[in-house]
Amino acid sequence: MLAKKYKLPVQDFMAKRPRVVLKTDFFMIRQLPNNFNYSRFGVVISKKVSASAVVRNKIKRIIFDFIQANNFHLGFGKDILLSATFQIKKGEDVDKEAIENNLKKILK
């Protein structure tokens, strides 16, 4: 699990009114520079993606585990918010490989 200092306080971030930087099939990404030597990540998954909190939390765990495993939080000092679109979930199942491949394209 990603340490708390690398997690972005989403409400404070949204108050700064960041613009959408990039849209992909699975994510809408917003970012702003921060004053730290590391990046902070936030994930927002609405009930439109899934009404089940279990599924939404599973998607968040997949994303945060991927960020930690690939050390994206240790570079470039930005605040990054990933908002999931409804296309991230196909039917009743969540495809971990597809999410990770999409994140690789975005964050590298």
C-alpha cells in the first residue's frame, strides 16, 4: 500500500481548480506542481463506475499498488489526480492487466 504522505488530499486539490491535462480510455488526469521532492497521487472513482464500494476500492488498490511497485511517487514533484471513467470496468469484472497497461502509458 502506498504511504500516506504520497496520497493526495483530493478536496484540497480540487479547490485549486486544476485543469484536465490528459484523457484516456480509463482515466481523466489532472495535475499541478507541488513543493515537495516527491509526487502525490489521488484516485477518484464515482458511483457511475460501480455502485459497489467493494469494486471501487478494488480498483483503487490496483492503482495505488501499481504506483508503489513502479516507484512513480518518488519522482518529479507533482500532484496528480486520476479520475476513473465508466469504461474502466467491463461488465462485472475488473481487468487488472488493462488498468496497469493504461497506467504505464500515462505515467512513463
